[in-house]
Amino acid sequence: MAKIEGQMSFSNAAYEVLKTSKVPLSPKEIVDEAIEKGLITTHSKRPEATMAGRLWANKRFIRVGNGKWKLSR
């Protein structure tokens, strides 16, 4: 299935960003990279808060301290 730029969910964008990251990232870092890569678009004033909520709600991600997240694998 082809990826449509800017049409990925926050959860799927976080997965894509974290699977290529060698270090855990904060929700803001994940959002910034996802936007830079064209995975998501948002008009929210605080997209990092939305991303944090998606990370907490999805078992694909685990918090590793200092507000950083990685894939649960």
C-alpha cells in the first residue's frame, strides 16, 4: 500500500520514526521528525500533547524515562 504524504495517523507516524531512531525520543522530537518527513500534517497548537496521548494508549511503545519513548519490540 502506498503511503499518502501527511495522511498517516500519529501512532503509525511514531512507529515509523522510532523504528529508524537509534535512541528514544520525546513526543515533541517524534512530531518534529514526522512533520519533517511528511508523515503527518497538523494544525494543532500542541501536537506533542496529542502524540504523547497516542504513545500512552498504544502497546507498541514504552516509556523509558525522562519523557522519552521507544518501540516495545
